[in-house]
Amino acid sequence: MLIIDGSFGEGGGQILRTSVSLAAITGRDITIENIRAGRDKPGLRPQHLTGVLAVAEICGAEIRGAEVGSGKLVFRPGRIKPGSYEFDVSKIRASAGSVNLVLQTVLWPLALAGKRSRVVIKGGTHVPHAPSSNFISEVFLPTIAEMGLLCHYSVIKSGYYPIGGGEVRLDIEPMDALNPISLMEREEPAHVELVSAVSNLSLSIAERQLDTAKQRLKVMGVHAESSIKQYPSPGKGTVVFISSAAGKARAGFQSLGELKKRAEKVADEACDELEAYLKSGMALDKHLADQLIIPMALARGNSKFTTAEITHHLITNIAIVEKFLPIHFHINRGLGEPGMVERVDG
């Protein structure tokens, strides 16, 4: 039994997601204690519980403590079963919990299951503190495709805070092994795309977002293909998403609208993140960096990348992965700095 302190490092839901995903892959029994102990609402929240139950379903795990608010979870995995699955965050409690965080939790066990799988997940597609569906389709999935995992991702409808109601579908192709990657620098010029989208709101909001973002990009000397979109959704919401493809180095920057938040501020937030990334000179944005630690750990060989910022999420995820697998990562800079991450074992 591997004991994991859920309050370690960043102390959030990522510890839980990484742990149950790797427990399923390695067959290791685990106990996670102090789950999200430092948060305003500690313990398991609906999206975390959905992820736990999802992994438990695909590997026939025995679990204890799987309830909203629980601070301790015992997870004993069985054999991973490929197939067709559907998970709904709102079945546990009405919620806009992130579908994409649940997706990333079940992805790696199913990728290694030997046969094709289809996963449908319902909940929030564009919610705070989680990758949006734009990020998954434009940044995350193209990057892991370079490592050999091919997935087909589609958004049936978008879901925003607070009601959720979104739906995504992911088809995961069988994979023999993951290839290592080296993403050390950006190739110039980068191909940049700017999307301003609304759901059940006036197009004038999307136009204001787009105009502000285009002016900011012009000042930065960045040329972007831009578009306005209307996403089908049961709720109301807005998003600005900027993607950059510089050779194999991809990055994404998002900002979400909320009540009383001006359209111009939504655009500025996404542009601020892009500007910080460009100034860093590094290959990856800070969010993709921590999302690549599991596939780097599972790959057949050593990988490395540079990132615009060494984050708590990144450091914490590395520490958890190193508990499960006989590998080691090296980080060459301190927290909050641009830096390089390298798997250096063997």
C-alpha cells in the first residue's frame, strides 16, 4: 500500500488525479490522505469524485472513502478494461466540474489498455482552473500525438460555470508505446490563432473581445488568424482562446467571461499570458508543462522541454509520478522562473 499525502506541494486535485491514474496503470494499491486539506472546501469535490469513480470503473477498483467531502481515499485497482464509457459530473451533484480534468484522468490507463476506447463526459468544458476544450483540442492532443497517442476529440456542446451541461467525446486509439519528445525551443514564425466565442449572449461581446485582443497582438507584433464563434450550450458564457504552433511546440492561453467582467478584461487576460510566454523564450506554456509529466514518465526513453514557468503544479506532479515509477526528473530553475524539465534516468 502506497500512502500519499494529499496536502503535499500544490495540495490540490491534481495529486488525486495523477495518483489514481498511475495506480490503475501500475496495479498499485494506494491510500490518499489529507485530500485538498488546505482548500476552502477541503476533501473530494464532485469533479474529483467523478474522476475517481471513472478510473475505478475502467479498472474494476475497490474503493473506500469515495464521497463528496471525503479527506481520505483507499483505491485498490484491478485490470484495465477498454471499451465505451460515459461519465457525468452532475450525477453526483449539480455541478460545472471540468470534463477535461476527468478526461485526462482516464486517458492514460485507457491508452495502455490495448484496444480502442470511447469516452463521453458531461459537465463543464470552459470552467475556471481547468484546461478548456480549446486547449485540449489545439494544444494538448496534438502534442501527445507527437508521442504516438492518437485521439479524436469532439465537443458536442459547451458547458460553463455554474450550470455545466457540456458534453465531449474522446476516441482513444490503441497504442504500443509512447515515444520520447524534445521540445526545447520554438520555431519561428509561429502560427497563431485567436478565437472569441460566446454562448447565448450578444455577438457584440465577442466582437469587443476580439477587437481588444487583436489590438494587443498588434502591439506585440503578433499576426494571428482571428474568428468569432457561437458555441452551442445550455448556459451562457464567453471565452477568448489564443493558440500558438511554433514547429512542434504548442501553447494555449485562455480567459473566461463571468458576471460583471468586461469583455475587454477577458481579452486582456489571455493576451497577458501570451505576452509572458513570448517574453520567456521557452517552448511550452506553463499549463501544458505539468500535463506532459505522465506521458514523459510512461514513454520509452528520456524526454525534455522548456517551459515559460516552473509552477507548483509541475513540481507536485513530478513528485507524485516519481513515487509510482522508477524514474527521475531534473528541473534546472526555481519556482516561478522559466526553465527546463528533463527526465534523466537510464
